Amino acid sequence: MAQLIDIRKVTISPRSLTAEVRLSADAPLFTADDLEGTDRIIDLMPQMLDHACYGDGGETFGAVVDDTEIAHLLEHVTVEVLARTKRAGAISAGQTRELDARRRAWELRFACPDDVLVAGALSSAAWIVEWAYTGGGDPEPDLDAIANGLVALVDGIGAEDAASDDDEFDADATVAAAPLLLEDATAEIAAIEVEAVPEPLAANAPEPEPAPEPEQEPVAESESVPEAEIVPVEEPQGELTLPRFEI
């Protein structure tokens, strides 16, 4: 299958996952550029047409699906995959914006209940979109199997982390048992450059206790104590910049 979608970078914050996505020169830019491929996606997941969507002048994605950006379509396919896992909360949400038309680059942002789950859903959605716009064919993506496979992957990672030294856990067997070709998806997730943004300190966090002041030596009565000179110090202005680290 041709590589139409390249997930270049993923940034994870406490509440969202943001991905930079680029389309290859062979990929259509709009759903109207390949209506047969668009119809394959609609036939595969018609529920996607009822997604709320207010960015292109309509109230549902079905109102704009025939002529919208492929990156926007990828966003809604990802949201539908997340909804089918039943692990993304009551409402899954996403946003799409263009970064650079010349480089065919877009930014996709999703609410992030679990970074592995969302990254896996995005990778699976990219695979589905590429399948649709490269002629379709067999095997047709099995959405229930994909959702079950992602849940097994997330649960497997959690069980591996919780396993003790005396309790053996075979993560590979857990993933292999899921009815999904997760090998490629897992490799894609591992290859993505990931940047994590730490969560800021809570506003109601207790302040540290001040250090005790050093004791002053007594001053003899005959000695005079000069008055202290007070120099005003201007506090620096500007926004607080949170540190970032690479994973």
C-alpha cells in the first residue's frame, strides 16, 4: 500500500494529543478529488456522517464530507475509531487546521484520555484512509476488530507495567491475540517523534514554608546602627514558559 499519510510529530499534554500530519504528493488533498475513495470510507463507517462539525459551514460532518480536506476526514475517522473503543469518554472530539499548504502539512488535535489509545486510533485511521484512497480491496478494514485490538494493546501495556517480578506477562501474545494487524500500527507509533508537555502545578498547591531567618548578634548600646538602604527591584515581566522534554 502506498504511503499517503505521514504522521511526523506527536505532542502530548495532560488533556490533548496534537499530531503534525503530511500528505504525500500522490495523495488527494480534498475528498472531492477522489469520490470513489471517499465513498469507501462512508460505506465503512456511515455513523461518521452524524458527527458534529461546525468548521466548514455545516453542523454535521455529513454536510461537508463530499468536499473537505483529507486531513479533516482523517480527524473524523480517528474520532469514530476512538468512539468504538468505548474508552475515550462520552464524547470524542478533534480539530484540524492547516499548517503549510506548500508542504501539505496539517495539525490534528484530539482530546486525550489515554495517549497510547489516541495515537493508536490515529495510526489505524491513517491506515483506513490509505486503504480507501489506494483502490480499496481485500481485506476490508474491520472496525470492531481494530477497536478491540487497540483496547487489548492499551490493557496489555497497563498489565505489563503492573506486573511484579514474580508475575510473568507476555505482551506480544496479548497483542497477537487481538483480531487486528497491530504490528504495523505499533511500529508506526514507536517511530513517531513524541514531545511531552508536563502538567503545570496546581493553583491551590501549598506554598513551601519560608526558611528561618538567621539570628542577629546583639548590638552594643554605644554602637550606632546605620539605617538600611532600600533599593527598589523591578520584577521581570512576561509569561511563564513551561519546560518541555523529549521522549
